[in-house]
Amino acid sequence: MKTANCPSCGAPVVFRSSASILAVCGYCKSTLIRHDLDLENLGRMADLMEDASPLQLGAEGRYKNSHFALIGRIQLRYPQGVWNEWHLLFDNQQSGWLSEANGNFVVTFPSPAPENIPAFDEAGVGNSLQLHGQMFQIVNKETATCIAGEGELPFKVGAGYEAPAIDLANAQNFASLDYSETPPLLFIGEQVELGALGMTGLREREAAAGKAQVKSFNCPSCAAPLLIRASGTESVACGNCGSVVDAANENHQILSRFRIQNTHKPKLPLGSQGRLRGADYDVVGYLRRQVTVENVDYAWSEYLLYSEKEGFRWLSEYDGHWNFIKTLTHTPTVSRGLTKPVASFLGTTYKHFQTSTAKVTYVLGEFTWRVEVGEEALVSDYVAPPLMLSEEKTGQEITWSLAEYIEPEEIAAAFKPDQPLLRPIGVAPNQPSPHQGQVRQYWKAYAAFALATLLIQIAFMIAAQNRTVYQNSLEFERNGAASSLTTDVFPVSGTGNLVVRNQTSLNNDWLYLDMELIERNSGRSFAFGRDISYYYGRDGGESWSEGDARDEVVLSDVPPGEYFLQVNAETPAGGGTRISDRLALVRDVPQWSNFFIALLGLALFPLLKWWRSHSFETRRWAESDYASSSDSDSDSDDD
């Protein structure tokens, strides 16, 4: 640590990092370049833009168990907004950077740039680049402008300092190439959650902008009152005249105008406040976007939310379906699936749903970039209900966001709108299925019941009498006429069924038996007819057969008693060998038919649940690029 006096005001200026060559005096804002212990005054540093950052110089934290302090900051502007680069100093004198933009935080460290770095003009958004053994995708290409700096910095900066840069990302890491120097400076790191850094010495809630610093001014076009509720706002859209005003310019220059053909009334009015997912949010911006598919326009609403704790988030609403959305700095991995592309992110696989060009058609309120009606982006959605990954591509940027389906009741409870929210219509791309996981559970229950039914069937078979109560050999003449006979009386005891079996000597012949089982004392009878035939032969060198010489009929619930059987037979004419029949009546014969009927009845429940799940998934994918092949995805809820 080295201390020198500011040549402008005499205040002490401390250099804690040996790598720091520039410092901004905390008293007079002089920009000081260090020459050993001598300080050169380059003039007063421009004022930093007021923002809602919870960070400040002197704050401390830990990254991977290493302690650091925030010793400097560079504030930069680019077309999408403003971001901060915080200079970190670790206890071992290692320097790092904590990038902060719209509530997202990335820790990076200087790394030697490989020789294969393309020139800035040759780097294209979407291209891949290998850096130190890792494959990255270029996700942003901009020339940023320095607003101001403070504290200690390892290089010279000042207002108006330009920094051409490209951002790169993969599923795990983030990288940035700064082309303000030759060769370019490379920084590699990862996205972090602010809470995971264990920060201390943060700004107080009231000092971090927010609700206490709401600003108002009149639209320079129509004089309608406009409000700025969130620090970091780049533009404000007037809902009265359609002007988009530069919020960062104190003269409030008009950036663009659009003709308001249809005024949309947000379901969540601007200024609405609510607590959602553990954070307090203000609704600060509203826009309408639409895609056109087969000459049909599909429009939806998006709400920009601002939280002092979480920064900016989005809510989207389409036909009563809501999503809570966070912008990502990691890039999911996209690959070719079996039937469609898939994206992988944090261990979850997302199926491609739809790719289309989304256009902004209406804007109202505050935005973190210079929004413009008519701006377009190619949007690709990947779903894994209740989550959805969305990739938005423009000429300068690729942005990924993660959306989570959220019930309208939760939105209503958080923001308490004056009018009831629309009930959801249809099925949303990432709407959770009400049958999620239930089909598998139903089949598991079916398997358990089927096993129990089988055990019961086996128990019945073991307990069954399966006892022959009467048998006899019958002979029938082939005379083409009817003949009849009556058996002796035989006792039938116990309960259960009675099976009548006929084993005949039919040989390319037929026999019809009209039979009646009669209880001698009560006169109760069971009548039935049996048409028995058996034919066989050869045709074209191949054997064939039809029918069976054996026959069986089951009489259910025959009560005990004294029975006899009356048989009337019809035989073919022609004489010849008699037709013999071995008749047997068997009491309480185990039957499998009831078992299979029970299995079929039990199967109706999981089949009905499967059909409902299949129907739900079919309606989901009917709105996708794969409407004709939705059946391939209908089992996604069975996992």
C-alpha cells in the first residue's frame, strides 16, 4: 500500500494495488496518474451517472474462499444501457473485475490472449472462438463509451474513452475481449449471484436509488408527464404521443416517434408495486411484441420490472399465461436431437418449440435500452415445462433468457391489479401439465393391483373343487334326423360353476346339440345349444383346419341339487360310422376369464390418464413448429 498527496487539493490518495496506475481523488475528483510516488493531475474526472448499484468502493466479499475489496470502478455506456466494471483486489494482490449490468454479475480475471483472436471488424455475433481449450460463442459486439471512473484502476480511462469489445459465453463461463488496446485484452470468468459473494459494506437501500428518487419531467413532444422510477433507465416511451425520449440526456432528446394506432392498457399499470419471489418490484416499462406465422399475427405483452435487490426482470403475458423471466449471461449448449434441436442448461434438456421473428409494436414507460417500435429479433424458444429458454438474435447481440411459468393467481396476489386477470386460454409452451408424472404412477398402481388380482386368482384355483359330477359316452346315428336322450340323475353339491364338456369323434363333420340341465325337485333348468364342427384338409400343398371336435360351455352359479341332462342331437345324413361323444360335467372349474376382465377394467384408469396427458401435450405442440409431429412429445409428462 502506497500513499501520496493529491497535487490539486492535498488530500491523501492511497494505492492498495501494485498494478494500479490511475486513481481518482475522492475529494476533488482529480484524475491522477502515478509515477512511482509522484502523481500527475490529468484534470477533473467526469461525474458518474447515478445508478441503483448496491456496490460501492470499499465493499468487501469472498470469491472461491478468497477475500477481495472493491477499489475502483469504470462506468460505461453502450446502446443497450449502462454497466459498471468494478476493480477487485484480492489479499494476494491479484486483480479481478466484477461486471454489473441490469442485476447480473460476472467475475472475470485477466488472461493471456491467444494468437487466434480475430480482428474486431471480423468478429461476428454467433461465431465460435476457442479460448484456452474452451469453445465460446460471441454473444455481443459493441463499442462502449466510458462515462467516468473512480478509485484505483490499472489503466488510464476518462470520459469519452472508447472500448470496442466483444462478449463471449458458453454453458459454464463468460469471457470478454477488450479491443481498446493492441493486442486485445482477454478476461475470463463466470456469472455469480451477488448473495454468493458474501458482500459487506454495501450501499444502504435508500442510497441505492430506487423509489426514493423517482424523477418526473414533461414529454418534449406533447408535454405529457413522464416518470423515471428505476436508475439505469435509458429511454422513456410516452404513451400519449408515441415519442421515445432519451432518459440519460438532461435535455431529454427525442430518440424516435411512432404512430399510436391502438393504445394498449397494461393489465399491470406502470408504477404498480408488488412482492414476487422474495423481492420487491416496480412495474416500470411495458411493450407489445408480435410474431407472424402463416399470415396470422400473434401478439403478447411484456412488463419490465425493477427491484433494488434483483435489478431488472421481465413478466410476459399471452392469453392469460404468465412467465417470470431473467436474462442469462451463460450460453446454453444447442445440439441436434432425435426429432428436433435441443438446448442444455444447468443439467436440464429443453426441446426446441418454435423459431420466429418478433417485432416490437408498442412501447410505454422506461427501458434499459433505446427501445424503438419496429425493432426485430429472431427468437428461438426451447421448453422444459415449467421452464423455457429463449434465444434472441440481432445483428449485434445474442441474448439468452430463462422463463418460468407462473400462475395468474400469484401475479394477482403480488401486484393486486384493479381488474381481474384473464383466465388462461389454451395451453402455453411451457405450461406445466396437470398430469405431470401421474401416468407413470397410475401404471405403477395398475401393476400392484394386477399382481394382487393374480394372487387372488391363484388362491381361487387352489381352493377350487374341479370335481367331475357326471360323465358318460353317447352315440349318435348319422341319419339326418333329430334324436334325443336323457341322462341318469346325478347329484351336484357345493357352489360355483358347472362346466359341460363334449369330446366328439367328428372327422370332417358336424354335430348340433340342444341341451337342457334340469333340477329334478325344483324344475329349475339351464338351456343351451352347441354347434360343434371339425374340418381339415390340404389345399395347394398346405394343410388347413377349421373348428374343433371338442367343446366346452360354462354354466355360472349352478346351485346344488339333483340334476339330469336332456340332450337333443341333430346329425348329418348319409349313414356310416356313428358319432361318439364323451360327455363330462365338472363342478367348480377355475376360470381365467374373470381375471383378464379384471385386468382390462383396471387398465382403463391408466389408459384414461395417458389419453388426457397425450391430449394436453398435443394441444401444447399444436402451436409449435412441430404441430404435425406432436405425438413424439406427448409422453413428456410421463417421466
